[in-house]
Amino acid sequence: MSRHVVVIGAGIVGVSTGIWLRRAGADVTIVDRAAPGTGTSHGNAGVLAACAMVPVTGPGLLAKAPGMLMNNDFPLFMRWSYLPRLLPWLAKYMSHANDADTQRIARGLNHIVADTVEQHKSLCDDLGLGSWVNESDYCFAYANRSVFENEGYTWAIRREMGFIPQIIEGQEVRDYEPSLSDDITCMAIMKDHGFIRSPGGYVQALAAAFEQMGGTIRQAEVKDFDLAGGKVCAVQTTQGAIACDDVVLATGVWSKPMMKKLGLNIPLETERGYHIVFENATGGPSRPVMLASGKFVATPMDQGLRCAGIVEFGGLDAGPSKAPFALLRRQAARAFPHLKATSEIEWLGHRPAPSDSLPLIGQVGETRVFTAFGHHHIGLTGGPKTGRLVAGLITGVPVNTDLAPYHPQRFS
């Protein structure tokens, strides 16, 4: 190809897109104000969650939400001063808390996440980076069978999509994962999943391989698009203009102001996510475990045990809150009574949450600006697949996926 493509964003989606474009022969420059893999692609649970197609906005959420916010042990937090700004997005978001929309969204997400392990391997095996992908079970831990059955609606959708759990109880749980508290007596085990032991390090390794393939990475902030005849011809950055034939917008929640430059107001909010790394941990699980009681995931990583999964609404500008970290510590101590660590690392980041929980993947009109953002909780899981789809759109390779559910102009 003789095309020059600028990819805005050096997270897992942007770097994956760059690699697939280089494989097709395109000249590619990735631009980000930060170094590769240092943002949201670093701060996540590291799980390749193939079964994560069910959105948060299930039926009945509207009635449950006030109680969740008032419960100090529930992992949902609100900075109340931000609520007036959040309300327009929140109204759209909660409008999808019904069965028809939940089923529709789940079908859309399934195409992005279901083959995640295969997609990661396709991305990195030929680059000599296959050891970063750890194939494993993904486990959901419950106090008892009744609590598991209370989530029957979610599990029914997963089963419909082909993800059928193995259920173990009692002593089988102790034998399978000895680190868990005796209070956990039921577990749903999902086979054929995986995890990354250092998500940030993985993206950095992919970025280095991208440069070895002849790609370019520039550290700058993109401020605007230049259009000629309705098509992009350059991007304006803090380091000057970069001429291009195509642009891929893959900068998460920070994509919203860039879309406004194209006349589109996307209902996109930050979902503030927290994690704690218990460094050099002992007494933790040997594989990723979702703790139902706290709605967080504990994943063994190179640094130690990472516990991630809190949701807080409060915008991009405020610093971290203390309560989410305190809750993570309480929940981790309950779930893993023998957990010990030499130190702890706290992290706050920003998940890009569209009001309908579906990512934006496709071309904006005929501008040659392509979107690849809005992955909510599934950025690491769906990044390689999204990059492959967008690269196919740019290079004319059939994508064999109906992209209508992800159309970037669906909110117009």
C-alpha cells in the first residue's frame, strides 16, 4: 500500500491496529501524548474475557442502582458534585436496562470478545511475543449455589453464546483454588480463556515490535484534523502537522473531543476504574478469579496480585478517591485470608463508556477517519480484534463481520 495512516492512541487498540496495518504494507505513525501501554491498557485486570459480552445495564438495574450506591460494600461510587454533568449520559445509559437492549448489546459484544485468545495469538505469535498470552480458566467465585443462581439471567446469555460453565461446590472449590476463603463454596469455571501477566508490558512489547516492522511512534498530543474535500489530509499535533491519507481514532475516552471536531457529539463518559497491586504476593490465586461479592477480579501478575474492578463516576479531572481502595482491600482480605504482600501499588484510570456499551468501529462518513474506541470493560480483551477489523476497512480486506452495531454515527 502507498497509504500513510496516523493512529491516534498507543494503547492495545491503537498498537494492534498499527501492527495489522503494517502487515498489509501501509505506512503507519502512532501518535499519543503518553508512552505506549501506560494508560488504561496498563491498568486493568489482564483477563482475556471471552465470556464478557453481557453489559452492566441488565433488566432491573434502575431499581437496584440507588441501593448499590448507598451500600458501602458495593463497588459502585459516585462523586456527587459531578452528577449534574453526568445526568444526560446517565439517562441514555439507563434507558438500555431492559431485556431487548441487553440481548442486542450482548450479541454485538460477543463478536468482539468471543475469540479473544485466538486474536491475541494471531497478533503476537509471529512477532515472537506469544509467551505474553497465558491460556487459563477464568473463574467466578460465589458464597453459595443460591448466589450463583441469582445471576441466572447473565449466565443464560453466556450459555446462549456458547459459554457453558463447569460448576463445582464445597471441597472441590478448596481443591481447585486453595487460596480462597471458606466462605466461598461455589465456583463457575470458564474454560478456554486467558490472561496477560503485565498488560502494560505486553503493549510496550507490541509497540517495540511495531517499530521493528517499520512503524513510527511519536509522542505528541493531537489537537485537530485537517480536511480537504471532506477527507482527512493531516492531523495537527503539539509537535506540528502530520500529513496522512487515513486516521484511526483509538484514544479511549479522550476520543470524544476529537469527534466533536467532526461534528459528532458522542455520549461517552469515563468510568473511573481502580486497582491495587499487592506486590510479591503470596496466598493469592493461581489464575484469574472474579469475586462475585465485590465484583472485582484478582489476577496473578509479574508484580504480584492485582485486584481490579471498582466503578466510580466522577469525570476525568478529579484525583483518586480513598473509599474504592479501602473497599478493594477489605474484599481482597475476605476472599484471600492468607494473602500477604511486601507493598502495594494503587492506580486510577479511565474506561471509555459509551451510553449503549458498544464500541465505535467504522468510518465517519467519507472522511477517512476511522473510529476504534469505546470498549468500556473489554479493551484488552477486544483490542486485537478491533485493530484487525479497522485495518481491514482501511486496506479493503473483507472483515466478515457486520459492523452496523458499532457504527460511529449511530448516535446522530
